[in-house]
Amino acid sequence: MSSNVQITPFGGVRENGKNMYAVEVDEDIYILDCGLKYPENELLGIDIVIPDFSYLRENTDRIVGVFLTHGHADAIGALPYFLNEFNVPVFGSELTIELAKIQLQKDPKAKKFDDFHVVDEKTEIDFGSVTVSFFRTTHSIPDSMGIVLQTDAGQVVYTGDFKFDQTAMPGYQTDFARLAEIGSKGVLALLSDSASAENFDQPVSEHEIASYVLEAFKYHNGRIIVASVASNILRVQQVLDAAEQSGRKVALMPGDVESIVKTAVKLGKLRMPENVVVPLESIGKLKPTETVILQTGRMGEPIKALQRMSNKQEGKVNIEAGDLVFITTTPSHSMETVVAKTRDMIYRAGADVKAIADDLNSSGHATKRDLQLMMNFMKPKYFIPIQGEYRLLDSHAEFAKEVGIPADHIFIAAKGDQLRYDGDDMHLAGSIEIGDTMIDGIGVGDIGNIVLRDRKILSEDGIFVAVVTIDRKKKKIISTPKITSRGFVYVKTSKDLMQESAELVKETVQSNLDNKEFDWGHLKQAVREKLNHYLWDQTKRHPVILPVIMEVNQHHRRHKKAKPAYSTAETPETEA
């Protein structure tokens, strides 16, 4: 009797990043990747977004382990938060495990975790009903691998991030013979990278990109500020090599890149040219034509760091007239507006901008021809496009039909969809609720839709605060309501508005005090509603209205000072 196999995406489908997939084989759960994504514009103030682990909390004892494909944040970034809750082994290549450890150092609890297991393309791990093995892939980071789960029902193959490049250097090369071997054994389901499914042109080889970087270094007569993702070790290698060949020195801006570079060098995954990297403090002694500054930003995202440098806010090094800002990362479509704004800021600072993506098709992910080649290697019975927004998954699904995979064997899954194979066919068996967990500072999951809504309103229409002190027993207002506004109107030019608002609050509060059935909740709501209608009539804006009602008891002995007694029921609340 064959095993029951169920595949559930926890992220990475219908979105960019946050790759995490649970494969359940009978009673065991295998976690494939544990990544994060960076927030889009509407997630105001949110640092990162990670998968929702609720379902896994209910099934902790069933989790066999976490299996990682590569060392980028979209595959390992959520690991510190996951390991804070789940004490399960983690498997990955040598470099991937070392980069995961760097991620864990940021969390006091998770950094104590030590159940790591280094694997390679020759490793096979027998878990009884499942044997897990790996295969080398080509990506922008060394030691990138795909994962194979061999079950009684067939193999489940997860490609991770990949592309095919015939000129790839050692450490980045795909093992084509291994792909053919996997396909010959029968693949039940293929989960394949869709990040570049809209890109129909074959990307240029990394050899061509290296030549392009060198040309840029040779022909710019001034400082060069390179913007790159910290964990894109292949691009960092190309920058170091080009600096060596063009007689330049490289200084690293503070951030993750220092620890990543040191780790990659220690493991022999990055060649460090002699005397090319110099301390950041020494660049003032170099001629502009000898200087390269590598900016990867905090958490490996360089675009916001470039904005700070353009505004002279970065501290040690800022963008100056005559600089060339060389953007070597390929931002996602959702970042296009931010990148355009960043370019404008750089030009305003007097610098020039050059981007690899403007001149070359430089994606680190497979395009149509490579995606179809992967399918032809694997010959899967069922196909699940992953890692990308819906339109990318849909394009990938069309490619699958072109190579002969039946439409009813292709699943464009949403987060929480449970794709189950029961021995006869694979079908959508149900769905579990899987949301996003938002990280803001040290807060994990404490920011929800209501808080985000309030942040959005605050950013658009500001806040309006009305403070009033009452004596409930004497049914009177002790002091005139005080009105404060931030981000709503300029107070000095809106005195009439503020005065009328204070009178409105006074009338509303007194009316509630005169009511025999006084109620705190009703009083606050009445103040909000009256102010909301008045302010909308006057300004056509809806600020966050915050009524602060304080109660003071004026019955006291004459030889003692009155002490205000604030009602615990009247702590400020935020409501739109």
C-alpha cells in the first residue's frame, strides 16, 4: 500500500519570497525551506513578513525536520522565529548552514540552537517511509540545492531557486546527470521555481555579466558605489574580481555583508583577491578612480540604504557628485516605484546610475526554456508552480501544458491549500487558514490588520486628540477641553477649527453628564462621532480621533490637596 502524500504551501505562492512548503507523508511532516519576504508599501512600519506557524504548532510532534535549499533570506530568513518554537533538526549544504547560523545570531534564544546537519548532493537520509536526497543547482549563491523526497507513492521534487548556465563556475554548476537519474525513477510531484516565468528571453551567462561589471569599473572616472544583495555571493565575487583587474580597492559598508563574506571566504566559496578589500575608514586616502564602496544595506536590501546615502543620512559615506551608483541587484516588480524614486534621489545628489538589469537579462532564476527543460528532466505526474505572484504561476502552468502535462494535473495553489495524493490521484483535499506573521522590531505577530489600518490613517490624515476633565458626581466639566492635532491640520492657521471642536466636545460631554444613565463607552463614542462628522464637513478628512476623558473627585477635606483619580475605564483608545 502506497503512502498518503499531502503538500501544503505556507508561503511562496501568489507572492514574492517567504518560501515554505510542508510535505506530509503519512504521519510525518517535512518542512522545505523557511523563508521571509520584505514588506510591500502598504505594510507601514513592518520590517519583515514570515509564514504563519499555527498549523505546525498543532502538529509539533509530527515534524521530522527543516530542509534548506540555499542561503538567501527567502529560504532561511524565518528560521530564527521557527526555531524559537520548534526544536527539530535542520539540514542544508555547508554554506547554507553557516549563513543560517548568522541569521540565528540575531535572536538571543534561537542562537543557542545547535541541531544542524550538513548535507551535499551525495547525501541520502533514510527516515523509514521517506528517503531524502539532494541535487546541485545553479543560482547566485554557491551550494544551492534541490530536494528529493522518495516515498512509496513516488518522488516529490522541490527545485528551490535555479537556472541553467553552461558557463557556471565550480560550486555553482548543475548536476545534469543527477537530474536525469531523478526523472528516470518516477516523479510524483514537481514543485518548481516560477520567479522568472514572465521572462521569455534566455538570461545572459554569468561570464558575460562579469565582463559587464569589469567594463563599468574600467571606464568610470570616479568613485563607484555598488548596490548588491549581501547574500548574492556570485555578484560579490564579480565585484571583487573587477576591482582587482581595474586597480580599485573595495570598502564594505556596515551590515550583513561582512559576516557573509568572512564565512564564504573561510569555506572557500569566495575568492578574496589580495589587498583589494580595505577598511571603510581608509577610503578618504584613496583617489576616486581607485574606490569601490559595496553597499548591501541592513538585512541585505540595498535600495533603502541608497536613499539614505542620497540624503546624506548614512553617516560614514554618502553619495557625492561624480559618483557612479552601480545597481547589481534585480528588484522585484513590486519594488519598481521605490527603485525609480531611488534613482531620482541619486541624480539629485549629483551622481550617475547604472543598473545591470537595464542592459542585460541577468536573472538568477530560470526562464521559459529552462523551466521546460527541468520538467522534461523530471517528467512529473503532477506539477505545482511555486515562488511567484499569481501571474507568474499561471505562466509557468501554461509552459507545463506545452510540454504535455495535462491541465488537471497542474495545481496553482494558494497558501494553506492541501494537495493530497491518496494512491489514485492528487486533488485539493481542503484548506487550512495560513496568514502572514508580521515582524515589527522585536514584536512577532503583534501587528494585525487593525493596527495597520490605523497606521495607514495616521499616515494619510493624522491624529486628533481631545482631552477633557470631568467631575461625574457634580455633573460638570472641570476644565475647558484641550485639543491637540498631529499630521491633520496646522494648528496656528486653524484656530477657529480647534475652538469649534473644543466647544463641540464640551457640549457632547455635558450632554452625557446630564443623562441619568451615564456610560463611559457611550461618552467616548459620542465624542468620536460628533468630531468625526464635524471634521469631515470642514476638511473632508478622517483623522484618528482619540478622546481622553479624565475624572477628578473634588470632594476632599480642606487641609488636603485634591488628588485626581483617573478612571481605569478611560485609557485612550484608537479608532478610525
